[in-house]
Amino acid sequence: MEEAVRLLASDDVLALGMAADLVRQRKHPGGVVTYIIDRNVNYTNICIQSCHFCAFYRPPGSPEGYVLPLEELFQKIEETIALGGTGILMQGGLNPYLKIDYYENLLRAIKERYRVHLHCFSPTEIVHIARVSKLSIREVIRRLKAAGLDSIPGGGGEILDDEIRRRIGRKTTTEQWLTVMRIAHEEGLRTTATMVIGFG
């Protein structure tokens, strides 16, 4: 624990990297390091969230707002596969016009054409999909999984402190975010988590 506190307080990025590599060597001896090639695709930038730090979103009705056409999405997936990619990370804004059937059709269309791992829709997006579709979070996750969802990314977590979350935007609460992840695990999906450094 003392080492963790020391590394947390340190600004020595090289020392942090060396400590992480020692842990990797202990857990995975033999010098094997793996990686994946994937691509982040934003299917829409239309969003009702208005987070203070986001330069990506456009409000509903903006002439700069978009929902990515399937043909353009397929082109991005084909470019990824041509580079050896095996996964697509797909996230977007909280678009009030897109309900569960849009997401199901999107996932099915991709899975019918490509053998890629679909790591899609942050917990914040899933809460939004449930709200606009008038479904439970569990029902949304079950339906997305049945349509081809392979795992859920940790976007929208930013930092799981509700006081900070209120200051940066009208994000889902920490409990809502964790509930989505808990249900995803119960339904057999894997998840990741991300943390934005510098908030607070």
C-alpha cells in the first residue's frame, strides 16, 4: 500500500511505467506482451448532455449534427479490418431521436457482414437508451447483447465522484454507472473502465 501511495503522489511517469512493467512481468512471465488493433467510431454527435468539457457534441437541430450512415460505418470497419483490426469501439452522443431498435439494427447489420468484436455504448448511453425507449437497463442490455454487442466500454465514467460529476455536466450518477456495469456482468458481458485525469 505504501508503494501505491508513493506512486500516486509522484510525478515521475517513468517510475510509474517501470512499476507497472514489474507487475506485468510477475503476472505474465515470459516476455509476452499482447495488443489489439481496433477503431473508435462515433455513430452520432447529437447529444442532449451538454458536458462542459466536450467539444464533440452538437445539440439536436444543429446543422453540424449527424448520425453516421451505414455505408460510411461499413467503410470504416473495412479500413480497420484491412489494417489487421479485430474490434470496433462505438460510442456517440445521447441522441434523443435514437431508440433501442436503431441500436439493435446497427449491431445486427455489422455482425451480418463482419467478424469483429463490438465494444459499444457507454453506461451513460445505455441509461439514455433505456430512458428514451421506456425500458429497464437490464432489458436494454439483453436486447443489445442478443443483437451482437460483445462488451461495454467504460466511457462516461470520467471520475466516479458525484460532486465532481455534477460540476462537469449532467452525467449519470456513480450508482447509475456502476449499476449498468453490474447488470452487464450479470448478463455475461465484459466491460472496461476509464478515468479522466484532471477533473476536480
